[in-house]
Amino acid sequence: MSSANIQVSETPLVLYALRRADDALILGHRLSEWCGHAPMLEEDMALSNIALDLIGQARELYTYAAKVEGRDNDEDKLAYLRDVRQYRNLLLVEQPNGDFAQTLVRQFFYSAFADIYWRAMMASRDATLAAVAAKSEKESAYHLRHASEWIVRLGDGTDESHARAQAAIDHLWAFTGEMFAVDDGERALIHAGIAIDPGTLRGHWLTTLSDVVSEATLVLPQNDWMQQGGRYGRHSEHLGHLLSELQSMQRTFPGLTW
Amino acid sequence: MYTQALNTAETDDRGLEDAAKDAAKAAQFQARIDAEERIEPNDWMPAAYRKTLTRQISQHAHSEIVGMLPEGNWITRAPTLRRKAALLAKVQDECGHGLYLYAAAETLGSSREELVDAMLAGKAKYSSIFNYPTLTWADIGTIGWLVDGAAIMNQIPLCRCSYGPYARAMIRVCKEESFHQRQGYEIMLTLCRGSDEQKAMAQDALDRWWWPVLMMFGPPDATSQHSDTSTKWKIKRFSNDELRQKFVDATVPQAQYLGLTIPDPGMTQDADGHWRYSEIDWTEFKQVLAGNGPCNRDRMAARRKAHDEGAWVREAATAYAAKRARRQTAQAAE
């Protein structure tokens, strides 16, 4: 492996797998940053567990993307040798951990989507994506339960935790719209029964959010302006720093086996 | 990951006082120990036995938790996704060990909060080894191979420790540690079969970790103050020097297989096949225990930061639990 960026032939299916793989890797990486620093040991365990599930999902999806692409890329080349403009993840998942409330709200927004998304994707005509979905759906259901319980505890806990949770919701809300966006390439996959239309999941997602948020005595923002760009490599400034850390070994010592 | 012999002599004096107060119970207790029976939380035990174990188990727990930091330092930079997942799972295991061990210590009557507070206040110790920095990826291999290797050497006999909850925790911990040790050795093997740069990285890590790892077994027997009571109570079954020698004998052939050189030019093999190592620099050990190791301040600062910044989260969880309990009581009353 050289340390230069690889080129990826982003056919619709390759790009589809790559986008979901990048979501899982970047969110898993963010969660792994908590390991050893969480508010309680139980959360060191839980956040690491979720990170491991997500990194596992990323590995399967990268491996599949590489197989579909049919060149000599593999999971590690895809993860370690693409730069910020080649990453295809949602802006939501690259947002910094912030405080515990911000991490959990980010997780809640994502997992409330991932849970129903993967459940629906179990019906994909693509056998590999359906298999990844079957595994990821079980994991996401647990991630959602964990995050939801925390949203309620923080929202209905103390004045401070309530304020922090509300601030996190207000801050991260504008990054949620991207989850439901579809472009032409994905539309073709939807028509072929390979992908599902995420727009059809938004109502369910919003109900989950509303139920949990109202139990937590919190409110969802009215603002519907949504940031976009992650799916096309137009990221926040945060991702470059994450990647420089994630990729430092492969960039410093190119082409070696570890 | 590791418990270290750090106890003071005070234990022995208190042990004698207790014995004098209640000679019959103490004799019965010792008879059970001698018969290899396990002591359980509700059984009578001398106050000094309780204190010694609380200290040892909580030090062990603190070591697991502080030990997450040097390895955690590489989770975000692991060189492949497979290594990243394995390292994250390993550090998570250490956290799990910390949790079992705090639970085992709690059976002796001290809460996790009290024990953690003592550590954060600098009153309770953790293994000296975690006060050294992880500078390269090879350090992650070396910690698995040597630090976990030394931990296993020390903890296998603890699986037969007289205190039931500790012994049972050790059985599970040892299984996971031996997996970690193989994983670490496999990282080293990959490096040693790799480029010259990777081999040099592996040798450099061994050079830096070798002596601190030997210090993990605690002071030499000749100066060790506390072993007699722990031995009598079957908490400790081998002396520090015996365990250290076993470790060295097991490790030298492993280093040879990797093609690495143990950084001890004076090391020789005696007629019985034991590898005799040179004098350990105990001044360094004492300095690290006194808080002057390269990372003592960083490790404590990281743990205190996590604790302090997490306070509002723990308070929220407590407040929510109380509200919920009140609501449930109110509902039940309706």
C-alpha cells in the first residue's frame, strides 16, 4: 500500500456501500474516543461496545464495496487511504463528541434512523446488504435503546443535564436531514429493490424521536434548515482532523503489514 | 490487568491484635484456610484479612482502569481496522475486569465510590507499569505480550486465593488475559517478520518495557515486608522473586523466537536452565511509586478529568432514578 490516496470507481452500488461504511466507521471512531474517559465505567463499556458494532459493520460494508468495485482495494485501503473529500459519511456522525449529552443525542438521532433503516434493508434484493442488515438491525435496536434511556435520564434528570441535552438537540438537529436524502444513483438502486427509500422512514423516525424527547421533557427544534454535503465529500472541518489521526500509521509507514 | 505487591507492614500488627482478641475464631479461620476452603463474604474473617484483601483487590481494580489509558492512547491510531477492533475490545475487557474487581472488593464492605475516591485522591495505588508512555504501535504489542504475560504469571495462583469472590474473578480474568497475551505476541510477530523499520520499532519497545515489566512483580523478597501474612492466608502462594523468575524463564525463548534481544547484556542461563537477570534498578521503581514516573501525573489527571466531567451525568442518572421511584410510589398509592 502506498501512502497516496487511492482512487475508487464509485458506481452506484459501490458508493451506496461506501456511504454506509463511512457512517459506521466515523461514528465508531468517535465513540471509541470515549474509551477510558467516560462518566462511569458502565459507559466506557457501553460506548466501546457500540463502537465495536459499528466498526464491525463498516468492515463488512467496505469489504463488500471493494468486492463490487473489483479492483485491488480492500477494507483498509478504503478506510485509511481516502482523504476528506473522498469520505462519504453523514455530517452528523463526524461531529465532535462534545459533552456526554452531545454524544448521546448524536447517537440517538443516528440509531433511531439506523434501527428502522437496517430492518427495512433486510428485504434488499442484494444478498450481502440483506445479510449486513440482519446483523446491524439487532445491534442498532440495542444502540437505540441505550441512547433513548440516556436521553430520558438527561432530559428529566437535573436542570444542568436538561439544559445540556436540549443544547445538544438544538445543535445537532440541522445534521439530520441528510439521512433522508436520495440522489439519482440511489434512486436507481431503490427501483431495483437493492436499496430502500429513506424518505419513507422519516415519519417513523420522527415518531420515535418525539416519543422519547417528550418523555425526557425536551423539545425538538422547529427549524427545518438542514446542512448537506457529507455524501458528496463536502464535510465539516472536524473530519480532516479525525482522519489525520485515524490514518496516521498507514500514511507514515506506507505499504507495510501490521 | 494487574495487581502488584505494594502492601505495608501495618497489616501484620493488626493481624496479631485481631488474633489476640478472638483466638478461637481466628484459629478456626486459619484451619479453614489450611484446609484450602474458600472464605466467602458472609464468613467471619480477621479485620486484617479484610483490610489486606480490600487493598489488594481495589489496587488491582484501579490498575485495570488506569491501564486502559496507555493502550487507549492507540485506539484511534491503530494501523488496520482489524487491529483497531481488537484493541478496542481488549481495552473494553480491561474495563470489565475493573468492574468485576470493584464488585469483588465491595463484598468486603467498601463501596466502589469510596475505593475510586481513594485512588483519585492519590491514597490508593495502581500498578507502576501504567506510568510509562506508549510511544509507538509496537508498545501495544509489547504490553500485550509482556505486561499481560506478567499479569497472568501473577494471577494464575490468585485463582486459588483463599477469598472466594477474588479467586472466581481471577479465573475469568485470566482467560481473557491469556487471549490478550497471544494477541500482543502476534502483533510482535507481525512486526518482527516485517520491514527493518518495524523490527527496530519492536526492539525499541522491548528495550523500554523490559525492566519496568520485571518491576511489576514487586520488590525483591529480601526487602519485601508483607509476604508472610499473605502467604499464611493463602492470598499469595509464590514470592515476588519466584514469580519474576518464572516469567523471565518463560519470556526469554519467546524473545529469541521473535529475533529480539533482551536488553540485559549480563543475562546468563544457569545449569538448571534458569535465565539469571542482572540487578534491577529499584531506585526507578521507588520513584515511579512515589509519583515520579514519566506518566503518573498524566494518568491521574486523565482519571480525575473523566470523573469530574462526568459528575453531572452521574447526578442526572441519580436524580432521574429518584424521580422515577417517587412517581412509581405515587402511582401505587393511587
